[in-house]
Amino acid sequence: MKKLLLLPLMLIFFAACEEDDPILLTNRYIKAADVFTLPAINYDPDGSPPDIRIDLKRRSASFWEFSTYTEVNAGSLPTITIFPAEILMTDEVYEIRIVDEDLNLPDDEEIFFWTFQGYDEGENGEYTFWNNGKHIMSLQYNEK
């Protein structure tokens, strides 16, 4: 008799349990950077436009982890620079910079530098970077 009473109670319990919708987590992957404007200065001794490269790293890293291919003599802007592989953004603070790469000089010249949060910032498929009210660069991301 007790088993017969337990059966309806168990059915009521399971019927009352509501299945939660699973949380769909998406990952953000970046592949390219759009550079819109740079300061009008002489970058190279010969007067040629800068050879721009974008460097990216997690703030916790001690070296630049990711770099785009170099856009040689990037005189006409906007331009797109491409990373060799997609980069998975994590819930960390990132550092990013635009540099003028000169193979014949000992150091690359840093043009701009920013920090941003890889997962909380960005919207509509892009992270945007500004300087003095000017839109300098955007990182494009896809969600998968």
C-alpha cells in the first residue's frame, strides 16, 4: 500500500520539475584588424608610409602572443591586416598595439597602444579602438 502512495507522489514531483533551457555559450574568435587612420608623421627615414603590424597579447603574458602579417607601406587607409590563424578570446584583459615595423632598425615604433577586456567588451562583431575622438582601429570577431 505504501508503494502505491509513493508512486503518485513521485509522478507529481517529476511533473513539477521544470527543465531549464541550456545556456548557450559562444566563443569569440578574431581573425583581422581594420586600421582606419594613423597620425600624419614621417615614419621611415626615406619618407615612405609605415609598415604596420598589429600585436596582441593577454596582459598576463610576458611577450606579444599574436601578430598580424605586416602591411608594407600602408599609405592608403583604411586597410585590413590579417592574423595567421583565428584567435580565441578568453575572459581576460588584453593588450593591443599598432607598430611600424622596420626590419633595418633595432626596434619597432609603437604608434598606438590600448587595453581591453576580451569577453565583456565589444559588440556587433567588433572591438573598436579610439584615440582623441578618432576611430583608429577595429578588431572583427565571429561567434561560434
